[in-house]
Amino acid sequence: MLDTNVISIKDWKQFKFEQVEEDVFSQNLDIVLNNTDDLGNQKHQNALVYKVFSSFLTHNYNYYLYETIHFLKCLSNLEVNIWDIMVMNSTRIKSLIMKSNFVLKDNKAHILIGNSEFIFSLKRIPTFLVVIDFWQEFLGIDNLILQNEEIKKINSQHSLNQVVNNITKDLYSFFKEKLPSSHSQKYASSLIKNLETMKGTTFDNFSHEDVDDKTIIEFWKIYSNKKSDIQIKTFKKIFELSLRLKFSIKSNSKQFDKVLNSYKSKKPLTHDNFEDKLVLLDSFYEHSSVNDLSEEIDLFDKMQDKKINLIKKSEISLLNFFKYHNDFINDIHLSFLRNIVFSEIQNKLVEAERRGNLKDILKSIYTLKNNNLYKNKIDFIKTIIENCVILQKIIFLNLWESNDLKSIIYIDNFLDEVEKKEFELLISNFKSNKIKSLDKNMLASIGEEETKYLSLSKTDEDERQIDNDQINEIIHALKNDLEKKIDNNYFKNFKTFLKSSKKIKFSFRRQGLREEDKKISNEKMYLITDSVKKINNFLDNFLEKTEQKDTKNEFHNDFLLFMELFKQIHEEETV
């Protein structure tokens, strides 16, 4: 059922997945509500305006347009000017039509276009006038006048349909950047409705934890059924929609409202101020230990395009399953694993349907029944982690050997706790004995992170760029101090690490960091280092949760359920 609480558009179920520019549409609504006729009287009933407005915002306006075009064609045949239509009330227009030869019995009018007859009730005239006013509001008076000229020329059902299509395209373009798609709205409304049924409460009372592993499976059962109001045939789509629903509930929760209200007391903010709300939303999730991995994954994806396969395509393919909404990895961990394994299986079934060998593929998939594909994917994730660690080691070694200042930041990743304390002491002594003797201006372009780490003094007057020789002077001095410590039996583990990293670098065969490959810039190596570290932290967290599960038993049970649903979906498709 359509939400018609137009006073607070943000609260419509259709818009829970994606926000709406409420202030823009509220202006359009207010104008149409307050429109008057040429006698100065209010032109429309509020309830009717709300109804039509809701239909436009939920992409349910096609038939309204179809009817209205017939209505305007009827008036054009009566030689009624569009300017007059825009200021006349429904009573006067009805009177004009009643005096014509278009009226049939039962207060209905008919119009013949080519060989097609269209009949509309005169009671619909108030609705048509509201549609025309919103048409003008959304697309402008010029569009209304232009299309009305085309309406006058209509002489067949084909030409009428063409006018309807043209207006529909214009509306689509107008709404495209301002409204969620019709599919998005339908998904949001339907999922919330079903969740309310499952939990026996309303959306406002949900916690994002209500969308758990069990709920997602129930969604899968509901929407995979061909009798569902919306049929969704892939588990991947169900999983992605469930993530969006969890995010929506969390961002619309009472907890968030408290944060929002607290923020409002410091800075005036309205719910329809979308940009500010997004900024606040970002800060609301700062506490999350696991964040979006899209930038990191995209980095390696783009590197693949340049034949740099530090992370392989198969590894990127798996990482893509963790690209968004990883805030929820802890409470729907099993659903993430289900999505990785069974979406891959379903892709094979879809491809088999296309090739016409579904039965053969189904038979081969059933042989996996006694396997543990969850464990297989977990083992694959472990290899990704191992590779990321190798990348960190090789890149650090490259930076260290090239005397890159960034290496003093990354070195912490390869020191044990005792060595970290010793390194802090070394840095402290280095600052006291070496840095003070260096020309302050030579430090002008050292990065802020390194400056802070070394407690270097930088001022706005420092303009001279530091050159490679000067960087080497700093790093060589620091490394000499470190070498002395190593010779005195400090940093034993770090010394071992450097030796082993050289061996790893020598044997590393993935294209991108081999000796024969084109050198990657230090700036790019910084990005790679930070990205693989973030990916590793996430994957480690994921595996930690996995180790707490009986994956063998869980896979067996899930396999039976998923194959039953897959069989229903895909065998029905081939019937």
C-alpha cells in the first residue's frame, strides 16, 4: 500500500533505502496546493493533490498521463486554449465538455482517435487538472506548451503513445537524480512490510539486529517464490537488499535521532538538509571497526587493467563480496559466507540455463553435498591474507632500501613490542642529537605524518623543497643509529625480518613488484600498503568469527535448503 504521508516524505517506506530531496518536492507540492483559478478560488482539493503527488514520487504516473493526454486532446478538439485550461476550475471545464458531442450516458465522455475510442468519466477532470499542474511544476511551462502542440496533431493511437512516451522520458530525466528508482522503492516498501509481519512491530521500533541471518533466509524463501509480490531470483540480490535494509534501520534508528537532536542543539539542522545529514551519518559510524572496502578493492581492480596482478582477479572477485556495508559483518557473518558460496553456485546455474545444460550442472553440483565449501572459501581467504602480508613486507623493504621517509612510519608493522619501545627511544635520541643540527628549511616538504612522528618543526615560511640527498641524510643517519643497535644485539627480530623479506622479494612472481617489472612509484606503494593493511584487518576479523562456527554442519544444512530453492527457481524457468 502506498504511503501518503506527504508532509514528511523521508518517512515513506519507499524512501528508506535512499533519501529524497524533500525541500525541492515540498516546494512543488506547496505551489500546486495553493494554485487558484481565474476567480481567485482554490483550484484543487488537498487530498487529491496529495494522492497525485504521491503517484509521481513513486513512479506510478504512467496511466495518469495516458488519461490526461486524452483529456487534453478532447479539449483541443473543442479549441480550448492550454492557457485557459490552466486557470479554469473543473466545474467550468466539465460544463464545456457537457455542451459538446463527446458526452455519453452516465456522465462519461468519449473521444475517437483513429480507430480507437477512449472513454473517461467527467468525475476524473479534477484529477487531470492536478496532473497538468504537477507536469508544469516538474518540467516547466515550456514543456507543457510544446507537448500540447503535439497533442493537437494526434491522429492515431501510435502518435498518442509517442506523446505519452516523450513526456514519460522527460519526467524520468527530471526524477533520475532526485528520486530512488521504482525498483528501489518497491524493494524498500516490500521488505519493510514483510519484516513488520515477521517481527510484529513497525519500522520505527526495529533494531538493525532484527535483520539477522535467519531473517535473510526467510526473505530468500519469500521472494524466490513466484507468488511473491516481487520475485527476486538470486540470493545475492536478497543479501544486498538486506544490507541496505539494515543500514536504513540503523540510520533511522532512535539512537541516530538522539545524535541528530544533539547535533541540532549546536547547529540548526533540518531533516531535509540532506548533505548535513550525510556528514552526520558518516560521523555516526566512525566507531565501526570495519569500514567500506570499495576504494581498496577498486585500486587493485584498476591495477589489474594495467597488468599489475599483485592481487589476482580471483582474489578481487571474492573481495567484491565484502565491498559495502561491512559494519554488519559481526552480526550476519553467516549470511556473508552464504553469499560468497551460494551466489557462485547460482551463477553456474544461470549460465547453465543459458547454455541449455541445466540438468548436467545440477547433477554435478549435487556431488558437492558432502564437501565443506565454507571451509574452502575460508582457506582461500587465508591465502589472500598471506599474500597481503607478503606485499606489505616487499613494499616496506623497497621503501627502506630507497631511504623513503615513509618507511619510518611503516616500520612499526614489523617490530615486536620490545623493539617498538626501543625504536621510540632511538627516535627520541635521534631528535635530540641529529635533527637539531639539520637546516630547518630543508624539512619543508616532509609529509605531515612523518613530521609529527619525528617532531620536526615546520612553519608557513618553510618553502624550499627538500631534495633526495637531504632525505637520504636524514634516513641514513637514522639507519646508522639503528644498525648500531642491531650490532649490539637489539632489533634481532627486525634484522631477521629484513633478511627473510629479501628472500621473499627475490622469489615473488606476481607481476608488479618483480625486479624485471616497471617500477611502481613510492606514492603508489603507500596506497598499496595502506590498502592491503585495511583488507587484512577486515579479513582477520571475518576469520575470527568463522572459527567460532561449525562450518561443516552449517554448510550441509544450508546446501540442502539452497538446492531446494535453486531447483524450484531454475527448473521452473526451463519449463
